[in-house]
Amino acid sequence: MKRLLAWWTEERRAYLLLVLPGVLVYWAVMAFPTVFSLGLSMTNYNGGVIFGNPNIQFVGLRHYLRMFNDRYFWISLKNNGLIMAISVFGQIPLGFLFAYVIHRKLIKFGDFFQTIIYLPCVISTIVVGRLWQSFFSPYGPFTKFMQTFQPGWENELAYDPQKAILPVLFVILWMYTGQYMIIFLANLQKIDPSLIEAARIDGASEWQVLTRIMLPALSGVIVTACILAISGSLKSFDLVYAMTAGNPARRTSVLALYMYDTAFKHSPNYPLANSISVFMVLLSFILIVLVRITEARFGGREE
Amino acid sequence: MKTATATRTRIRKTDFHPVLRVFVYTMVLIFTVLTLYPLYWLFISSLKTNTEFQLNMTGWPWNPTLNNYPTAWRLAQFDTLFLNSVFFTVASTILVILFSLMAGFAFAKIRSKATPFLHGSFVIGILLTLQSLMVPLFLMAVSTNLYNTRLGVLIPYVGMGMPIGIYLCTEFIRSIPDSVVESARIDGASYFRIFASIIAPMTKPVAVTLAILNVSGVWNEFMLVNILVSSDALRTLPVGILKFSGPLASDHGRQFAALTIGLVPMVIFYLVFRKQITKGVSAGAVKG
């Protein structure tokens, strides 16, 4: 008892009380659900009382097998892959280009363009989704625009299962390029201007400044941007939900929407939904570890 | 100053190839038009009656009318939506900042063997997507009777803001010299006293960054309220707006009015706090 009291110092008490509220809330909504869904994904629990329910049985990996045999799972995964590709190969390069020309003052009105390009990021994805859905719909300006070039052009974007994902990808590119621009811009500003000045005086061309000074200094930020793009693409739910709700025929679904439909549409299938949840958490960790490994192997030029 | 201007002129003349320059200008102009035109179209469409919209989809309204606004406001219950959005945003922001500063202070200034593990668990959370946890969160809310309650939405909002909050606060408080805390300890101040009267007042910059990140995150958040709440009285703006102007909306004028109402607050917030928002976003984009 005495030892316990000696251990229980003011310092320890203060630490515990200061840390507790944050840890409790965070663990309850982020750490616990991860473990919870892993557990439930291997049972037959499908609604009702969870704790002390005698009917819940362990069923192993059955739901995972079902998930891998579901064609909508693969359609959704493919769409997540497309979103990831448009982020890594579209948003990041464009964001970098904009940040670079604005930072080096290679274009006029840089401040104005910066404000406008970032603007979509602050608007609610729901408003953005509905607005662009109307924009691309048969009654929207896009149809009108196409018809001025091709009279009689018919807008099938909403019905054609092959093309329906294109507007979604376009909106994602339009919406988040500004985010990467802002991140690159903030980090470009950290590079010592006298370094560039000196290089210029020594006769380096703009191209050399870019490839020898700017890009190496930003290699860490580029990795961070890729990680953001990967976790961001797995987050995509709101925009797709507001724009297409996964239609036509669930061809524009993404993993989060696939999970949502499984759990909340028609007859709920919670075990399958929990399996999807676990798969998504695992996938994001695997992808991020892969980026880290790539960085460790090929990067490392960062000071 | 002179050298800087000289360098700049040299960049323009020798290096920035005309073709490249045309390309760059084209790209920024495309982005600008693609941002401004849809917003313009949204606004002018909200000034049309439904009948006029059918006949005149892209042109300037023949008889501009603001009638759609009061109707949309009433039908979509914007009073309730705004109140709920303000409540969740303000309450979660205050709690995230408070909890993050408290824990950040403990992690940064009180030595403990638990810190690497606890702090690490938050850093992992920066990459965890709440979207992947919506079904377990829903099941938890139902089994704890927090479904359809304010608290049931508020707790996830606070938890969702914690990882980046803890990360930024710990970094910030670490940069405050240890001697500040030590000398106060020697004077006999308790850790809570040090936190409240010395540390907290110094943390204004990081609190502002966190507030900006959290306000824009929670104000626009849709998924959680959508799955954790079914009653009209608890809906927030994004959920209410989607319900009103979703795929089933038949009156386009009102639908566009509702979207405009939903859009305006964030655009104003952005134009007013532009500098702080861009700073906050780049500070929030930390390595996982």
C-alpha cells in the first residue's frame, strides 16, 4: 500500500488526468471500432443485442470469401483505384505545377488564381456533388455545350455504365488539386530564396532550379502528398453518394459506398459490411507501408 | 531588391518557353472558369421559377426572383439545420482543442513511459479513415443507445479531430522551453496550474490552426450524421441539403436556392480567413 502511494505521485496523477479525456474519446471511436469490426466480421451477428447474445456464432472467414466473390466488390475496388490514380497522377502533378508557377511568379495574378483553385476544397462535398450532377445532367450546361459542337448530341453520362464514372473522376480532380497546390506552395516557401538566387547568378536555368533544388527539397512532401492521396481516395464516399449514389447499376460504387449499401440498403448484412470495413483499414495500411518502403529505397535525398 | 527584379525578368525572357507559358495559363484559366461558371450557373438558376428553368436552362433569368429562397429555407428547415451545424461545429472544436492541448502538454512536458505508445496510437489515427469505420460506429451507437442523440454524433466528431490535434499540440508545446515548466514547478505550482495559466495562453497559434481545420472538417461532414441520426431535429446542413435537393428533387429553382444557401457560409468563411486556412491546411498535412 505504501509503495502504491509512493508511486502515485502528483506527476503521475496529473499525466493521467490530462491524457485521459482525449485517449478515451479517441480510442472509443477509432481504435475500438477497428477491433470491434474485426471481431464481428467473423461472426454471424446481424442486428439485435450484441453482448451476451447466445445466438452469435463464430463463422471464420466465410464473409471474406463472400466479399471476394462479389462482383460489386471488385467494381468498387476498381473505382477506388481509378480515384487513387487520378489523385496521384492528376492532382499531385497539377497541384505542383500551379504551386511552382505561382511561387516563382511565372504567371500574373498568382494570388487570385490560388484563391480560386483552392475554393472548391472548402465547399461541402454534398453541395459540390449535387451542383456537378446537375451540371452534367441532360438539362445542364454540359449538354448544351456539347450540343453547340455536335448538334443532336445525346447525354448518356447518367445511363452508360462505362462512362458514368468519368464525371466523378473529373470532379475529384477539380476539387482537390487546390489542396495539393496549397501543400506544395507552403513547402516551396520554406526553401531559402537566397539558394535559388545564388544558383541563378551562377547561371542555372529555371529547369535546373526546378530539378536540382526544388524537387529534391520537396521529395518528402511529395511522399506525404501520395500518402494523403491514397488515404483520401479510400475516404471518397460523400461525393459519389451525392453525385451518382453508385448508379447506374452500382457501376460507380466505391468501397465505402459498397459497405454502406451492404449495411443500410434493403436487408442489412452486417457481417459482410464489417468484413469490408476490415479490408479497407488493412488496405490503407498496406498501401501506406508500400509508399514508405518506396521512399526509403528510392528517396532519401531530403535533408 | 534590384537583383530580384533582374532575376525575375531573366526568368521570363530566357527560360519560360512561350509554349509552356501558354499551357500554364490555359490550365489556370480552365480551372478558374470551371470554378466560377458552375457557381454562376447555380446562382442564376436559383433565381428562376421551375417553369422558366425548363425553357431557359443556361441563360440569364427573364424575370429574376428571390422567391425560391424563403420557400427552400422553410421546406428544408434551414433554421434547424444551421442550429445543429453550429452546435456540432462549435462544441466539437472547443473539446478537440481542449483535449488536444491537455494531452499534448502531458506528452510534451511530463515524463512517462506510456507516452510513446499513447502518442503513437494517435499518430496512426491520422491515416485511419473514419469512412472505413461507419458500420462498426453505427452498430456501437445502436447498442449503447447513442443512436439519434446529440452526444452520439458529438463523440465521434471529437474523436475524429483528436489525431491531428494531438500531433500539432505536442509538437507545439515541445517547442516551449522546459525551463518555463521547471521554474514554475520549483515555485510550487501544480501541473494543472501550469497548464491553465502558463501553457494554454501561449498556444494561441496552434489553437487557431486546429480551430480552422476542425471547423471546415465538421461543418462539411456528411457521412456520420447521415448514419447516426434519423430524426429531422438532429440533421445538419449537408444531410438536410442532400435530402432536400437530392435525386428526388423536382423543383429545380428551390433545389438550387438550397444549394446556394449551403454554399455561402463556407465561401465567406474562406474569403475572410483565407490566409489562416491555407496555413492550417499545410500544417495539417503532416507525415503519417
